[in-house]
Amino acid sequence: MNLENIMRYAILALFCLLSSQAFADPKGLEPLPDVPPPPVVKGEDQPEVTIKQKGEEKIEEYRVHGQLYMIKVTPKHGVPYYLVDPKGDGKFVRRGQIDPGVQPPMWVIHRF
């Protein structure tokens, strides 16, 4: 063995020794308290759902604070689809499923 291999093994052994300390059981720690239940939302913060029948279709309109943000259309034959207003500007986008994949959160925090 040459000096370079000995140094590699020494560094590897030192790394293993230091990383094993990270998984050691520390003494004197207390468990975290239980998480409190989420607050109960009452009244106007919950969505208001209006169900309409147009012929053989069932249309469900979802509103928060009076603003329409989603429509679920259930045709007589076929799969239900959603019309969603992602930006709150009144322009609806059709979605076949409510969860098409990863989407960034787009919450309205404050309106002027």
C-alpha cells in the first residue's frame, strides 16, 4: 500500500466515526408536545356550493366570499370535469381531474 491509499482509508475511517456520532442517542432530550387540533372554520370561510340540473347534466358551483372559483360538471354519460379559475380573474380553465399534478400554491393573501 502506498501513502495515498493509507490517507484515503484514514479519511474514510474518520468520516465513518464522525457520521456515527450523528446517529447516537442524545441524552436529556424530552419528547415534543402533541400538536393541537386545527381551528374550526365557521361561516363565510367555507365554500358555498350551489347545485343546478341542466337537462341531464349536474353542475356544481363553488364560491368563497361570493366569488365563483370552481365549477364541476357531471354529464349524463362520461367523466366529470372541472372548470377552475386559477388566478381569480374570471377566466376558467378546463381540467379533467381536480389534481393534474404538481402545482405551485396560488393563494390570495390580500386584495387592494
